[in-house]
Amino acid sequence: MTATTTRTRPRLSGTNLERAADHNQRVTLHAIRVLGPLTRVELAGITGLTGPAIANITKRLLQDGLIDEAGQRRGGRGQPPTKLVVRADACYSIGVNIDRDHITIVLVDFSGETLMRVSEEVDFALPDHVRGLYRRSIKNMLRKAKVDIAKVVGLGIAIPDDLGLVDLPGRPADYATWDSVNIAELFREPLNLPTFVENDAAAAAMGEMQLGLGHTNNSFFYILISSGLGGGLVVDGSYLRGADGRSGELGFMRAADGAAPGEQVQQMVSLSGLARHLEQNGCSLADVMGDADPDTATKACVAAWIEDAAQRLTVPLDAINCLINPAAVLVGGRLPTAIVERLAERANELMQERAGMLPTVAPVIRAALSEDAPAVGAAILPFSHFLLPKQAALWKASG
């Protein structure tokens, strides 16, 4: 069977009661997790399930230790209804983000709160370096957070596509070894957890969908500014991968004009692009990262980069608005929050100026998750697989 035939074959398998029941339980748990505390009556209204179905599902969730009864709501007549909340300590997950300039590991509880974090700023770390940091850190993180390994449901890993192959400034020749590494095997020891590997922008988008502005924007495009530039597309609460799993790769788009027409957008709009811009003007990336307090010259240099980067983003944003029509475009990444905020604001201003040439323009907004969005999003992957609603939850496994 050819690849074309496989890709275009319609998936028309049905469902069964067992899968429908599992889906309903996932939807109910997700509603409590996102919108709780909720009463059973409110859950029935939100999910469209009957009262008896909600009663049975919440009974199972209580027995499994995934939710708790959190007191009673006062104010109405008769016995006030009990409110339900998720148990943050019901289970835990580990998230790892590998990129060309850092490695970040987070331990996250079921509510999405980061309990422990280890991060190392390192340029073009090789696989053995990453594996060593993980093995040295993970048991200590669990011990400090007082988390039983038996309650860790899995490990999510967020990593850029073509990590070792994209030609970014400073990439050493041996960095191409990443192209042949089995990522899951790299993290097999010392815990041997179920492992899920995802593109970093996709992981960030999924994290935003579960924990951030995805709660109020059911369809959005996520722009991730890291050492490169990536994107992720969420439509009606589902992440869309594309035929080859490469949707959202706006960093590879070409600049239409400016100082370097035809250059990839990510050459300017990325952390490495900001670093290069600063160095060319006698400044340093270290002067703007973390808690640094930039001097006047550095602030002016950053302001110039924000203007250039926002201008460069207008081409991808035109395409996003014309082809996708999302409710919002969310911008996140490892830049300081203030810089992401100003970049989003300037890009939004430029797009409003272009509104007359476009069918519609979605607002450009800073994403809610922090600079650790890919790592936190990676940690959400095991929760999504085992416990939360997922795309095609009602499909049978196809042979």
C-alpha cells in the first residue's frame, strides 16, 4: 500500500459503549479540572450527560481518588449541593524540553502546577549530556517534592523537529547526531516510565489548551519563540498535526521584504535572532534574560529588534488569518514576559493596520503559560493520554 493511499483512506470505524463510557468519564473529569469547583447538576449542564450518568461517573472518579468533594454551596433552598474538585495529588507527570540553548525538566501535579524545576542553559547539548542531567536530577526532584514514583503516570518530552539539522548560528557539526537518537530510549533509565515525545511548539500549544488561554479560545494558533520559531494549531479544542505532523512550521516561511528578503522568518524572530541582533549592536543576550536590568542602550536595541521582529511576523500572520481564521494568535516562549508582551502588542498593531486587506484579523496576545511552556506542555501529554479527553477518543483502534 502506498503512502498516498494510507494517508487519504477515510477512517470510518465506529465506536462501542465501553469507549463512549471512557470518553464521558474523561470529559467529566476535564470539566471539573478546568471549571471546578462544580456541582453534579452543573456538570450535567456542561457535559450534556444525564443526572444518573454524572452520578455514576463522579462515583467512579471519587473511588479512583481523582476528584474530591470540597464542601457545599450555600444560598439555595433545601440541602446545598456538594461541589467537586480535582485532587492535585491524584497523580503527577514529568516534562522535559530539549532545545539548542537549554534543557528544562519539570515535575507537575494533576492541577498543572509545577512543583519542581531543573534547568540548564547550555548551547547545543549532545544526547549524553541531556541523559546525564536527567538521571542526576529526577530522583532528587521527586524526593524534594515528596512524590511517590508510583503516582507518576508518565514522561513527556518536547523537542524541536529536525533538532540537529536546522542550520542556526553556532551549530556544531556533531550536533547532527540528534537525528539518529531514539528519544524515548534516552530517558528509559532510571524510572522506565511511559514516554510521549512531541514537537516543542505542539507541546506548548497543548499546554496552553489545557492550562492557559485555550479555556477561553477554543481555536487558536500558538507561536513559540525559542532558539528557533515554531507554531501549533488548535481547532475546536483539538491539536491539528497535518499529514506529516509538521503543521505550524511558520519559522521556515520567507521574509517578503526588509533588509534580508527571502530569509527565513526565524532568522530574526527567535531567541538566536535576538542574540545576534544584540551582539551586532554591542549588547548581550545575558543583559535582557532572567532578572537582568538592561541599561538604556540595551533597551533601545531590544526595542529595535521588537519592531523588526513584529514587521517580519506580518507575513506569517497574514497566512494564519487567511487560511485558518483562529479566534486568537498566542505568542509565548523563553523571552522575558515583558518582551513577549511588547512583541505581541506591536504585532497586533501592525495587523490591525492591515485589516482592510484581510478577510479577518485575530488578536495577537501573549500566551498565559510561562517560558517553560514546552516543558509544562510535555508534562500534560501523559495526563492527556491516560485521563483527559483526546482527539478521536470514540474511534476504535484501526488495524
